Amino acid sequence: MPDAEGHPETGEMHLQAVMSALSDPMRYRVVATLAGEPEGAEHTCTWFGLPVSKSTRTHHFRILREAGLICQVDRGNSRTVRLRRADLDARFPGLLDLIRKYPLD
């Protein structure tokens, strides 16, 4: 069962939801960017510079969070995002390697 913020447990992460989340180029870009960062790196949602409205940006990050790709943490009046690297490597070995190998141009 997802936690109060909507993060699923590792065993609840489903490949179909992950692939669906990654099918959008903006969401793929967010994950690819985080995959290239050092482990534990956190950034605010605005840091990614997505060319969309705040509500659309919120929607994209919700999809990534509910699929289990990212973890979001409230930090005062903003939210930070970090990749759930260990969980993804445990559940879907090699997925992040592929994303790092094939980033969007």
C-alpha cells in the first residue's frame, strides 16, 4: 500500500506503470537527469525547467511518484525530488542503466 504521500512500496512497483510513466518525454527527461546525478541528489521540481504550467508539472511529478520512480519530500514551501535508485535497481535491474545509456536529446 502506498504511503501517505503516494509512494508505493518496492514490491508494489509495476513495470506497466513505470513504462507508462516513462513514455512521456518530459517525465523520461526528469528520470534520465536524476539517473545521471550522484546517488541521493535532490532537486526542486522547478529545477528541471519543464516548459509547462505549474499544474501540468505537478501532474507529471505525481505520475512519476505513483509509479515509484521518484520520491518527493516537502521542504517548507517547495518539494524536492530524488530518484528511487536502490528500489528501481532491486525491482527492475538494468532499467536505469538503459535510461542512462539512451537519454533524450
